[in-house]
Amino acid sequence: MLSRNQFAALVLSSVLAIGGHAFAAEKKVIAVSIPAADHGWTSGVVYHAQAAAKEINAAFPGVEVIVKTSPSAAAQVSALEDLSAGHKLDALVILPYSSEELTTPVKAVKDAGAFITVVDRGLNDPTIQDLYVAGDNIAVGKTTAKFLVDKLGGKGDLVVLRGIPTVIDDERIKGFQDGIKGSELKVLDMQYAHWNSDEAFKLMQDYLAKYPDIDAVWANDDDMLLGVLEAIKQSKRTDIKFALGGNGMKDIVKKVIDGDAVTPIETPYPPSMIKTAIYLTAANLIGQAPVRGSVKLDAPLITKSNAKEYYFPNSPF
Amino acid sequence: MTIMTDLAPARRFREFNLTWSDVGPFLALAALLIVGFFINPEFLSATNLANVITRSAFIAIIAVGATFVISSGGLDLSVGSMAAFITGVTIMFMNRLAPGAQGWAIPAGMAMALLAGLLCGLANGLIVTVGRIEPFIATLGTMGIFRALITYLSDGGTIPIDRSLRDLYRPVYFGTVAGIPIPILISIVVTVAAAFLLYKTKYGRECAAVGASEDVARYSGISVVRTRTVAYVIQGVCVAIAAICYVPRLGAATPTTGLLWELQVITAVVIGGTALRGGKGHIWGTVAGAVILELIANLMVLSDFVSEYLVAAVQGAIIIIAMLVQRFSK
């Protein structure tokens, strides 16, 4: 509810900003272009982008952060055109829908003189960006794998749930496989469940039917982990020592805070990275702090002791 | 297809002289069970079969409703989004009531789900019949609308059920009566009621007549508008019943709930022997079709033959082979 009101306020304020542009010409404009909330992770991106816009607009009267969400790559291209037509953009923070379609439109914004910050998904031409902020998908898999190797004493049978065949999924799986290399952990089975709780529930039921003894489950995303946990609960099986996910969904981070025995850790691929990007961009515009370069956020182990840092109870994700 | 050839199988059914399209899906189901047993004996274990049939319940219940729509010559692409929307609305309604009404919030939520389903179905029906818009386009439109509404209601995240209701509601999916999971019992009740409606009542025959030939039906004094609209309302109510069983499974609605269910539903209806162009509906075949789809997916995981990258291709091939076997053994 709150975030919708915030959104309405934001739309209103950006409309007012267009109207009052002539009077406040010295205000520096940071446009933020992100995908619309269509699943858990993107809903987190929208939440954190709006939170950052609100905080920066309140803290720095000389800056105007405008957030624009788009439901498709084509819509995002149009949104960029609209944003540049309505304002002189001093900076653009963009989480591109797809690298191919957005590269040329972002270059046009850059040629008009804006500072370009690219988040998460890179453009085809990396020379366009001034700043690149992303998470580390390989580390998501590797950190989880290292934890399992450590806790299972280097020995055990695992099942893995993959997401949708994409680079993100491949990198997480690769990191995981690298992480268990050299140990006696064995992946019994690995199938796609499309980052969907329902499909993960079914797949886990099937894994449980197929394998009488499983030491640990890794779902490479928290939406899937929810389905996995429900299937384990139904089966009343006690052989599964760990069921782990990844991404930093609030429900799972809450489990870590509460000291859950089966899900004691989490690895982040935080949607809040959009906030890092917006703040860094603002730091460059306001404080002349040098930020050009690449920032790769690590995927550190979230345990009970540091989980509070990653817990956002008001975020939809 | 004329009205004469269409009514002939209906008469035969009453005399228990079953046609191939009546038994075909069940033979395919039996064949699948036998093949499955040889691939992995675990396939026929009571737990596995109970799991698979229970989770096919959503698609089966929705597909029973779709049999009416398709039999009457319509199509409904919105069922998956509608299921997600009804799930979301139901959970929000129950959560709102939970502090005051406690356990009573659950039956109230179920009533709310049925009402929502009825209204969603009615909207689809009226757009198609009174608005005279092609069912494909009309329901493609409402599919987008329902999907956007659930995304909006959830802010793109999840709508979880209140903790105090979670354990109370859980048995509706996970519970059993006399050893049979409750969703299976609900599907059986829905199917028996639907079979009665389609085969033993005037409405059922009107449905098939409208689907076989709209003009002939109209000249025979059947109201095409009323018959088709009622079919969409039945579909809406079936989606609501499926949503009622679905809520306790994961206890949440998300923008990805029910994604692509419409395709599974239509596939189940067609595997079940009902022609996509309308005419006689096969309720029991539809249910067999839904179970077959879920069994194939289950078998893909239990077998080790297929690379995870090729699962969808093998599933597609099995469905086509099953249809070809039915076609050529007539």
C-alpha cells in the first residue's frame, strides 16, 4: 500500500518537475529507468529505487531523482526517449531489460551529455557506461557450495533446482560446481524449475520420490526454495539437513534471523544494488566524488549475525 | 459437422456403447502407467501417485470448466491469470477478516473466491457473447487484465496468507479423507457434477449443439448467447474451486502463479477427446488428460534418460504421439 502511495507521489512530483522545470533550471536531474515489478526480484528493485529517490530528493534540494518503470524492452526504449525529451538529463541510471535493444538508445542519452550508470545487465558496448554496478552470480553459487562442503564434512548427496536457462542461471550453477569440486559432494540430479515456487514444489516432490536419501537441496533462487520447503514438510522426511536458496528474499532472510536449522544461511544477489548505483551517481553529481569504474558487489554468506543488514520487512521482496 | 453426427455419440454414450474418443485417453493413461513402471518402479508407489494426482487437481478442475467453454465453441485463455487473481483476492480478503473472525475467515474466503470466479467468468462470457468479440481476443485481453491486477495487488511481490490461518487451511491441500487427498476428492465431486450437467441435462445438450453449429442451434430455438455465457460462468466457478485448493499449497499468491496454466488446460481438454472447434465434450477424458500431462512431467524427472535441456521436447513429442495413436486407431 505504502509503496503505491509513494509511487503516486513520485509520478505527481515528476509531473510537477516538468512543469516547474524552467524555474528550477539549476536542479540536476538523475533519471532511473528500471523494469516494472513483474516478479519478486524486480519488485525489490522498484522498491529500493523509489526509496533511494525519496531519500536523495529529501536530502539534496539541488537534485531531482526521477524513477520510471517499463514493462518491456520496447517500453524501456520509449521511456528513455520520453525522459530525455522532458528534461535535460544530468545522469541516467539504467537496469536494461536486454543488452541488445537498449545499447543504442542509452548511447543517444550519453551523447546528449549524461553520466551513464548501468546496473546488473551490461550493454553490448561497455564503453558507453561511466559506472557499472552488479552482483556476482558465480559467487552466489560458490558461497553456498563452500558452506555445504564445510558443514557436510565434504561428503554427501545433493539435488539442485535450476531456474530459467539464462546466463544468470548458468553462472550460479557454474559457481556451485566449482565450489564443490574436489570434495565428495555429489549432485544426484539437476533440473529446471523456472524460478517458480509451484514448479519447484512439484520437482522437489519428484526428487523425494526418486531418491530415498538426500543430504541437502540447493534451489538457486528463493522463490523456488519456498516450494522446496513445502514439499519437504509434506514428506515428513528427516534425511535432508540443509535446504538453501539464494537472492535475499525477506522471508528467507527472516528464517536465517530466526535461526532456522534447515535454512541457516542465505546468499544475496540484492535488488538493493539499484540503490548503491543511484547513491554513487548522486555522489558524483553533488560531491564530485570520483565513481567511474566497475563495482562488483560480493555475495557474502548471510548468517544470523549479519542478517539484519539484508532484511527489509517493508519491501515486497 | 452437422447436428446429426454430433448427437449420435451422445446417444451411444447413454446406451453405454462407448466410442474410441471416450476410452482413448484412458488407454493412453494405462499405457503411460505401464511404461512408467518399467522406467522406475518408484513411479507406481502410492506416495508418488498420490502426489502427482493431487497436483494435477488444479488443471483437472479448471479443464472440466474449459470442456464446457470449448464444447460450446468458445475458448478461454484467461484461466491461468484468473486463478492467480482469485487466489490473491481470496488471500487478501481472508487476511482482512482474520483478526476478528479467526477460523471463520476461511469459509468466508472460499465464498469470496466463488463469487470472484463467477463474476470473472461472467465478464468473459458477456464480452464474448454480447460484445461479439472473438473468444481468443476477448480472453487474451482479460488474461492481461487479471495478470496485471495480481501484479498490482502484490506490488510485484507475494501476497502471503496470515500466519494464524496457515495451519488451519493447510489440510485442504495436504489433508486426506479415508486415505484419499482432499484435492482429489474435490476434483471427483466437480467432475461428477459436470458430467451430470453435460450429459444428463438440457443445458449440456444445448452446449454441444451450439458448439457443433451455431446456426442450426439458433434455428432450433436455442439461445446461443445464454448457452455460451453460462459456459464461461461455469469456467469461472471451476477456476475459483481450483484456487480454493491452491491457496493452502504454498500459502501465497505471486505474479507468476498460474503462469501458462491456460495451455495445460487446453491440452488436457484436447487429449481428453474434445475437439477444439467445439461439439461434444468429454468430461472424464479431460480429467484423464490432466493426469496424463502431470504424469509425463513426473516421469521426466524420475527417469534418467533425458537431459534436463530436452525435457520439454520429449514432453511435446509424447503428447503428439498420444494424439496420433488416438487418431489412427479409430
